[in-house]
Amino acid sequence: VQSATTEVGITQGLREGWSLPSTWYADPHILEQEIEKIFEPSWQYAGHVSRLAEPGDYLTTVAGMTPIVVVRDHSGDLRAFVNVCTHRGHEVAQGHGRRGTLQCHYHAWTFNLDGSLRAAPRSENEPGFSPEELGLVPASVAQWGPLVFVNAQADAPPLATALESLPKQATGMGLHLDAYTHLHATRDYTVDYNWKVFVDNATECYHCPPVHRGFADRFSVTKGAVKVWPGSRNFAWSVPLKDKRERRGDDYQVYYMWPNFVILADKSTYYYLMRFDPVEPGVTRFIEEFYFTPDTSDEYRDIEVEFNFQALGEDHEAGVSVQRGLRSGRVARGRFLLSEERLLYQVQSAYCAEMGIT
Ligand code: FES
Ligand SMILES: [Fe+2]
């Protein structure tokens, strides 16, 4: 049996139900390649458009290793720039807020909202100094409804291509992205497992009955009940609410966008936006935002937030255990169930394609 996992090529192994090599979840060289081949070229969720309502509103994020600032300029358009000062490399903007101009904290060079260099103190006497060459480097910004995404490249392929059929699936499943406008809770924290462990976990509800007791009590987690919409790198699934008359809320929806963005939703009241970034091979940072419809009460919101935090906490606990197991390398490749964990096969195949692995 062991030979099947070592002699078979990676993608052929996947077709036979052998998962990615365990060591790839704990290897800094693999992570370096993932940053370069997967994270750096991909569209990254940057924030909700409500944070960018007025000219001068800005927010900062990263795409791969590239710091990015998104601003609403004076003509009302969103613009994204590489958030790196053209003087000596300090990040120009921090956090989010509203400014008339963007001023770097290091030596106070100031940039207009269109990225052009407005002022560089004491540069008047500098021979050959041309401010017009020293604007911020452009990046890309685009929206899926109120969700703002950035790409580190100025000539990035369209966001719509990266989304595949997710917008259509969301519409079909009754998720109206504009309905959830009240930001009720945020979290920013790290967990001790590889980012792929979370992707793998999000592909299946096979783990729901043993891991998520509370969730499985509220939703029908049997194979026949869970509906799945596979894209090529993205996917969506929905889990029906049991006994609609007795239990609060609506069906539970999950949307995954390659490589590191998830929407969890109850279309009648909220969506829970989640971005997760690798920090180290065994450490992943989660940034989460919980948006509700304005008509929900704070009590209701707190109950739903707690319900989700409980379920996600259970996933994290499983993930930390998986990471210890994978890191040992003693089970070279896991054997997953092609019939039950089809999306795992799909997403790991997409991973191999992006990484140039055959
Ligand atoms: S690095 Fe920005 S002003 Fe010097
Ligand atoms: Fe889970």
C-alpha cells in the first residue's frame, strides 16, 4: 500500500484518492512557491465597499507579499496602488481611514489620491529629481457587488474570470450581496496549521457530524441533503436547515474563492467573510468580518456570531491536530474518499495546476 503513495505521480495519485504529500503542509520551500505562484498573481479580498464610501477613504491590505492601498479618488473612482513609498520603501498608508492625500510617515513624502507625487520635502535642490516619475506603482482593483478585491498587477486578468460562476451561484442561492450592510463583528488572529488544511476542510461536510455537533443538530448534514456546485477552482455548497418551523434562520451556505477567501452565509440575515493568509508553513492568519441585514437585532446577531465561532473553533481544533499529524510525515499521503470528498480532489488538482506539478 505504501508503494502506491510513493511511486504514483502526484496528480495520478489524486485521481486514485491519494491526497497531496503531507510534507507539503509543513515545508518553507513549498510555501515560498505558493506565495509566488498562487498568492502573488491572485485576486485578494481587500474589504467591504462601505469602508470606501467617500473620496479620500482608503484601506490597506496585501496581495501575496505586496502591500496594497485602495483609495477612492476625488472623481469617485476606486484605485489601487502598491503601498510602497517610491522614496525608500516605507508603506505609505496604514490601516484604513480618510485622508485628503497619502503621506508617508518616514520622510513625509506626500502622494495625491491618483497616486502622483505631490510633495517631497527638500527635493527642490536635488539635481535630476522628477516627481512625475515617482508616483505610486499602480495595482488593480475590482468589485463583486460590495466586495472589493485587489490584484498586485496593474494588468491583472479580470476579477470575473477568477470568480468563475460564483456570482451566478450566489444569485441562484438567493444571496443578495448588497443586503448585509451592518458590520457587527470582526476578528484578526492566527491558528497553528497550514492554509491548505483550511481549504481542504472547507471542501467537505463529511466531518460535520463528528466535529460539529451543534451545527449538525441545526442543519441536515447527510450526503444527500448537502448540495454542491463545483467550479474549476471555486465551489459553493449549501446545507438545508432542519425543520424550518422550529429552528431559526435559513439554509447554511458556503462559497469558496481560490485561493483564500470564504463566504459563509444565511441569506436571510448575514454573511461572514473570511480571508486566510499563510504566515509560516504551520501558521495561518484569519481576518473575518460579520455583516448582517440592518433589520436584525443585536441579540440575534450575537447568537449567530457565537454559533459560527463555535463551529469554526471546532474546525481550528481539528486543523491543529491535522497539522501535527501531517508534519510528522509518517503518513506520506492520506487516502481520501473520491465519492464523498470530490471537491477535495478538485481543489488539490487546481493547486497542482497552479504550482506546475504533474
Ligand atoms: S520612505 Fe517614504 S518618505 Fe521616505
Ligand atoms: Fe467544519
